[in-house]
Amino acid sequence: MRKLLPLIGNRHGGGRSALTCRYRCGDACFHEVPNTSDNEYAGDVIARTLSRRNVMRAAAVVTVAGAGATSVVLAGNSTPANATPAPDAQAAAAGADGLGARGLRFKPVAPNTADQVTVPEGYAQNVVIKWGDPILKGAPGFNPDKQTAAAQAGQFGYNNDFLSLLPLGGDYERQQLLVANHEYTDENLMFKAYDPANPTREQVEIAWAAHGLSVVVVQEDHRSGKLTAVTRHQLNRRLTATSEFRMTGPAAGGNLLKTSVDPSGTKVLGTLNNCAGGTTPWGTTLHGEENFNQYFANAGKVTDPAAAARLKRYGMTTGESERKWERFDKRFDVAQEPNEANRFGWVVELDPYDPNSVPRKRTALGRFKHEAAQPRLTEDGRPVIYMGDDERFDYFYKFVSSKRMKKGKSRADKEHNLTLLDEGTLYVAKLTGDSPADQIDGSGKYPSDGQFDGTGVWIPLATGTTSHVPGMTAEEVYVFTRQAADKVGATKMDRPEDVEPSPRTGRVYVALTNNSKRGTAGQPGADEANPRNANKHGQILELAESFDDPAGDAFAWRLFLVAGDPNDPATYFAGFPKDKVSPISCPDNVAFDPHGNLWISTDGNQLGSHDGLFGVATAGPQRGELKQFLTVPRGAETCGPLIQDKRVLVSVQHPGEIDGASVEKPQSVWPDGPGKMVRPAVVSVWRKDNRNIGV
Ligand code: FEO
Ligand code: CA
Ligand code: CA
Ligand code: CA
């Protein structure tokens, strides 16, 4: 019998501290749910029209796969199992064809509250780079007592999140290019005697410089998975809240993106709240601008009803913002500069190999609270990108490019690939369960067919400059994507976070982190894809499009994992015996290892343990055997997971961010021990015997 840690009382919707809620997402959980649309009705006509032919097509996928083809399949179990979760026999069998992973062989880390990074027996770790470490020429070493905005602009930023490692090759085969997001700042943990009501200009400018992205060359140790930052390398780069970015794609240059400072509607200063992201097959990185709303003030002063409704749908701050940036730059005041906020909430594409390139915000991918963006290619080479809008009751999207990637290395090919994300179709997902609605009672009890599963359609929102949404122009669809999706009847999900397509099977995995409001008064109740009311622990949805045609508009889906304490009957681990899995709560980021195992990091564990990183096979006999690989220090969340053959890289974000914490009263001693400032950092983990991770 598993020994569980005591449940820790927490007044927040997730397992986060109030400090994290406030600085990371602008207290999103305490505000009204921004999605008040009644879209189940408005979209029925469109969805019905699409679904007739699509559901038939999805069924065809199932049939073809059943005949042994390589297409993915999400067939429901044919034998009703009387409300007992059915083992995914067919999915497990899919592992036999060599597409599936072998499962993971390490001794799981037990749930714990140790103020350190805890790794499995036989594994070692090092801190690769920390907030404030100098990375550009001329940048000083970290000195919190003498910190300046200029120093911070040459140092690694705060609260590292998404991580990518790109090869340098040639003579530099033991070096890689590390790209990191810096999601947000927590001024209480950055500045001594910080007064949230009266931040100084210097503090605000340091915070601007601590946001954004970092590019840092890292050196591999030849005997281990240890990584060391190469400071002052010519490819090292910082992009901050004041660096130049360019808007591209169909909404760029339009009236909705023009400001008094930028009448072109194409030049933006900065990127904000970069959460997770992705790495493209053409060698660039993608970065989701997530809770951008919290940086903008005074939406309550906007009197035009249409403009006010748009601001409300994005949860914009009605009065002063938390960090008071509007006092130092009027672009953060929507009452004075109404379109500046329209220039945030995009997916950013960066070419980390070119230190002089201007990163681009891709309007064709829509504007919402972008968690991440991980591409895959269609058979004919067009990128498909799956994207979650991380808000309770918001939506799951995909973008399909109309252009094919070029595989050559010439300058012309590279230039071409940098236009792939500017042309295509943006879709939003509508999911339909296959069990009778009265069998989905909100408790997580399984329906009589033994699966939370069904089919779905991708509803097109816009293609280039053509809108598919009645009453909205294409430009409006891209800039106010949430409202466009409301109108076509998209499915309200439990906070869609990171999404990852399996490079082996083509199946797509969507982390739905939690939704404490599901089924509460005035809010939508459970449905088959979001089957638990007051959902504390979240779930992972598995989706299959035709393997040959991820550009299609139909899919099949089922829940791969219903998270929580395995002793809770409402949990599900793809049918794997529940006495042999690790407890998991609040899945957030997802990544695949080279063998096809899915790795999941968590944010806001509700089971009394610190957050962690988990690995699980998605096919083969070990499908569903979830194992905890590491845990992070007090107050931290695990993000940015990246799994190479011999190395696991994670972001330890917001260590010590516990209610009441400050520089004077630290709540964690990580990473440098007592008396030293708590610092977010990147950690590399490897096997002491230098063999491959988990195999
Ligand atoms: Fe920044 Fe959705 O987590
Ligand atoms: Ca079902
Ligand atoms: Ca996240
Ligand atoms: Ca990911």
C-alpha cells in the first residue's frame, strides 16, 4: 500500500503559493473566468456541418489502423467494462510494431518536500546557469546589492522556463546552444525591502531586463552529462522587455497593432511572460507569450463597450497593474495606449544561430495566453503546430502552414523556412465524447464503455486574410482569437498547457493542468474530455489524427492519464496497474525522449509533495507506467524539461516562492545554501555510469 504524504491545506485553486499566483499569472484563479461565452449553442451549426464527414473519417482511421497499417488509432475498447477503466489493449499492442518505447528503468523518486533537486539512485546533477550569471561581454558577476538594469541585460534572466538545446556541430560538437525563456519576475525575491506599492524606476527597469529570452552556449563535459555555460560567447544573447521584435503574418501592420510610437504596426518592444515553447525542425525556437494581461493597467477606464468586452475576455487588469510599470512607460496603460496590449500574447520565433536576427511574433498563430508551440511536419513537409490557451475553460488550437519546409542549408532555404509560420490556417478544437452524457457525472467515474474518449473536429478560424468566422474579419480573428473561438463552439477545456506530438507514433499529448471551477455555480460542468468537477489534479489527453495527414480536420481522442493519487478511484494511468505508478498532480509541460517515452513536469502539486518530473511509456506493455524522476526545491515548479540520450535538463522555476517570503525571509536555501540569495536556475541530470537515460 502506498504511503501518502498528508494533504496540505491550501486556499488556492491550484497548489501554488499566493505569491506565485500574484506574480506569475496576475492572480488569474481569483478573477472571474474570462470565458463567459455560451458557445455550445452558437457553434452547433458549424460543428454539425463539419462533424458529419469528419467523424466518418475518424472512424475510417480506426478501421485502417486496426488492419495493421501504421496510422495511429484511438479505438475505444470494444468490450464495455461496466464503469471500470479499460486497459488500452490496442494502444499497448501498438508498441509491438517498434514504434513504442520500452518503458523507463529507474527507481522512482518518492514524493517528498526536500529543499533540493532529488534525483533517482545512480544519477548525478549540476546547476548549469542561475539567474544573474553573466552571459554577455562586459556583464558583471551577480551582486544583488549592486544590481542595475544594464547589468541584468547582460545576465541570465529570472524564472527560467522553456529550454531548448540546439547542436553547434563542426568543431564545436561538445557545445550546444541553450535557449531559455524567462517567464516572469518576483520582485519580493529579487529586491531587498521591496515595496510593491512603490517600485522604483531602477527596480522596474531591472525587471524589464530580467524578462524575455536568453541564448547561451553550453559546454558538455566529456565524461558526464554535466553542462557549463560558456560566458561571453559571440552567439550568447539576451532579449528583454525592451528589445526589438517584429510582427509578421496576416495581422501585422493592421490598425489593431498600430500605436502612437509605432504607426507601422510591425515593430514591438519586448516579449513578456514567455512560458513554454518548442524547437522547430528548421532550427529555430518558439516561445509562448502567456499571462501578458497582468502587465497592462486600467482596462476599467476603457468606456467603449466593444473594446471593454475584448479586454475583459483576455482578463486585462482593470486598475493598476501588480508591478506598476504603467507609471514608468505609458504603453502599459491601455487607457492611454489601447493597442499596445494587442502586440503581446503571440508565439515568438527566434533564430538563435543568428545573434543579429530580429525575433518575430507570428500573428497567423493567433493571440491568446500561449503556453507553448511544438511543431511536427505533415507527410509533404508542412509544419503543424498544436497550442494550448492556459486559462480555465479556454481552448486548444492548431495551425497548419500552407508552405513546405525546405531541408537545404542555403541562405535562401533558411529565409524560406522563416516564412513558414506566416501563412496557413488556424483551427480550434471541438471534442465530442462517445458515451451518454448522463454517464459523465463529474466524479471521474468511468462510463460504461470504460474510456473517456470520443472524436473531434478542427474548426477553421482563418486562412491568411480570409476569415471563417461570421461577423469577424481575419485581422480580428488573429488579434481576438478567443472571441473567434467562442463564436464557433470550441470545447472549454481544463487549462490546456503544453502539447507534444510523439515523434514515434504521431499521437499528440495535451496537458490539462487543473480547473477548480469546473462544475461550480454558473460554470460548465464535466464533459467526457474534462470529466471531473472541481478538478484539482488535471489530466492528459491523447489525440490521434491520421498519421499521414495531421493537416486534417478530424481526430480521435481519449484520456491517457487522469492525474492524482493512484488510490483515488477517479485516477487512470492508461490502464497500467495503479499500485505500480507514482502519484502525479497538475501536469504542465510535456516532452518526448529519443525512445518515445513521454516526460511530464508538474506545477502546483496538490498531493503534499514538491513538484517534479515524471516519465511514462505511451506504447508497448509498459504504457501508463508513470515514474517520478525528480523533485524540485521548496516553492519551485519544474518546467522546461528536455531529454537527450544522456541528459535530462530542467528549469527550476520560482524556488522559495512561498507566501510571506522575501529576500530578508527566504523560504528556500536552494541552490547556494543558507545566507545566499534563492535563485531560479537550470539543472542538468545524468547517469553516473554514463549510460542512456532511463533505459
Ligand atoms: Fe506558465 Fe501555463 O504555465
Ligand atoms: Ca467513452
Ligand atoms: Ca507552464
Ligand atoms: Ca513541450
